[in-house]
Amino acid sequence: MAHLFVIAGHGAGDSGAVGYGFTEAERVRVLAKRISEIGGENVTLGDISRNYYADRGINTLNIPKDWQIIELHMDAASSSARGGHVIIKEGLKPDQYDRALAEFISETFPGRAQSIYERSNLYNVNRSAARGFSYRLVEFGFITNNKDLDTFNSHIDDIAKGVLSAFDIQVDATQKKKELVDGELKTGGVTQTEGNDFGEVSYQVHARGIGWCNWKSDGDMAGTTGQNRRIEAFRLVPVGKTDVSVHIKGIGDRTYYDISKDTVIGTTGEQKRIEAVKITGHDSFYRYRVHQKGIGWSEWANNGEWSGSKGQSLQIEAIEVMKTMFIVTPHIQGKGWISPMAAENLIGITGHNLRLEAFKINSKMEIKAKAHIQGKGWIDYGKITKDTVIGTTGEKKRLECLCFKGDFDYRVHIQNSGWTDWTKADGVSTLGTVGQALRIEAIQFRKK
């Protein structure tokens, strides 16, 4: 029987792949927790608040060398691509655990030509090999494929048990997931600040044992943490036409179209918890996250994505909502144009050696942009519009350096060196490299 160390991929601001309102980082963290809960003392769960790729966590990992490491991911491509696989270090022979895991994954997520791939260009694969750890990265299907995503969402416990079985960690076949009840209220923890605070986006929650709390706004916490108080309902002052969906205990998904300040989203007086939230603005682009029992704060979700975990009986206890500065739509190597994202979120994909080839910005503020492109040099786009393509598509060329002028700060993630420092968009400063043949992999913006 092995001892399993579980790493949930991406996280710490990096959503990973995105599909059908879900993010890779959030989904694999749900799976990681179930592997840990079902596996008990034979499993150690890595810190799910971290990004073990970005912070080079494996370089300082202090675990016994006979422990087995598994890093959880989901893939992304066209909607027709599907299937899971296991990735190991090139030149190493797959061991008994790799083979058993690959057999289970290929049966659960069919569609790949191979079930085990050898790679030499993935950082955590190389870092683990250099330190003598037994490591494998697993792609649990494509988040961009409806069948794979439905399999993942509908059979999380079965997937967790299959992973454990591959490592000879015995699971009672009759074991059923314990129904998590809301339980007794707890003292301490954190409560939202006092008083009403209205802003660009304002919201209030109906919390167990309290009722309607004061209004909060623009990313402030509404609700409590550490007190076991479920959110049963909330209200949101919309910025233009806005639809909100929630997943409610015993009811399932419920959507409220074109809400107003007085729309009660959820239930009151029925002791039913909200477990997931999706906010879709038609005139504005929202960014939001939830604090969920047993998980903590989720990654920031983009407009129209689910935040929270369905089907896990986990209550939402707090929520934060804001309107993003502007919207960015990235074009990524091998994936093409992907869904629009909040400027404040990580835009692109890190840890997969994929170049950011182009992006478009939809903003009401005036923004000027320049980009240094592989084989083309500097291109001055001047004042951009929502249709301006910064970079290239269909030419397999990397963005290498960027320069902006606007009322914000920004940073970029560069091949081999990671994130730069935050820099003002003053129209003079540049981020990236010139003449070093290094790709920009991601970009992120923030208010000054």
C-alpha cells in the first residue's frame, strides 16, 4: 500500500482551463479533497491554496521519498477533444502505480490514443525527477468536452476511489459518502464588517441565525467564515441587465433573470443552503468568489462561470463580488480563442509551456498598446478598440514584450522566469523580453 501526496493543479489566482462555466483549479480541488477524505490516513493533501507550479513548491517539498505524488489537472481544447491520460518523466519507465492509474483513467475518460505519455518539458515533472520523487501528472479528461465534464462532475467519488485503488489504498466497496449536515453554529471566525457600504456593485446575504446582513460592495466580504453559517439567499444591485443562477440544497439549479435590487436569490425560512453561484452580466462583466465549508475561498470566477461546488453538500458561507475593470479575450497556442476573462484574473495558461499569441481588450477606458512579436518586432496599435487583435493568430508566433498606457498596473508571466513585478501602464515601461526568444505565457491587470 502506498502513501499518496495529492497536489491540486493551478490555483492561487490561476484558474487553469475553463469550460462550460467551470474552472480547472476549482474542479480538481474538489476531487483532491474527496481523495483525501476517502483515503484517510493514507493520503496527505497538499496545500490547496497554493500553486505548486508557480511557487516552485516541489523544490522545497519535505516528504518521505517512498511517498507517491499525483498532481491533478483537466485538459482543454476543442469541444470534440476528450480523454484522460497520465504524464511521467521522459526516460523513466512507468511503475505499477502509473500503469494501474492509466488503465483506470483511460476507462473512465476514453478518447486518447495513449494512456501514458512521457514528457521532458513540464516543470513539476522535471523538478520531481531531480529530487528523486515518484511523481505523475494526471489529466482527468477535457473540461471543454461535455461528456468528460459530466463524467467528472457526476462521478467524483468513483474517480477518487479509482485513484486510491491504483495506489493499492483499500477502500471499502460499501463505503458511501457521508452526508455533510450543517451542524451546530460556532463562535469566533470572521464576520463581515458593520454598517452598510454601497458602491459600484452592492450585495447583501441572508445568513443562518442572522437573517439579512448589512449591504457590502466591490469585493468586500458579505457573510461569515468559520462559524458554520450557511448563506440561504442574497440580493445584488445589478449593473445593467444581469441574470443569477444558484444551486440550492434539495432544489438544484435555479435561475433568476434580469434581477433587480429586490430580487431574493435563494430561499428564506426553509433552512436550505446555497452551494454554488453563477452571475451573468449582459451589460457588465462580473468577477466573484465564494467561501465554502471545508474548502475555503474559491478561485475568482469570471462572468457566467459557476463558483462553488455542486453535489458535495457544502454550504456557501460568504461571497465577494465586483465589476471588472475591463474584459480580456486571449488566444492561446493550440487552443485558439478562449472565453473572455476579467482583467484582474490570470489571462493565459501557465505551467503548460503554451505561448500567449494574441488578446483583445474590451474597455470603456482609453488604452494604448504596443507589442513585440516574434519575427515582426514592435507593433504600435495606438488607441485600441474591442476588436483590436494585439498579437497574431494562425501564425504560431509568440508575444515577447508588451507596453501599455492606461489607468492600471499590469504584469506578465515569462517563459522560464515566471511573473514580473507589477508595473504602471505609463506608455513607456515594457514587460517581457526582446531578442531572447522567450514567450509571454500569461498577463494580469489590476487597478492602480
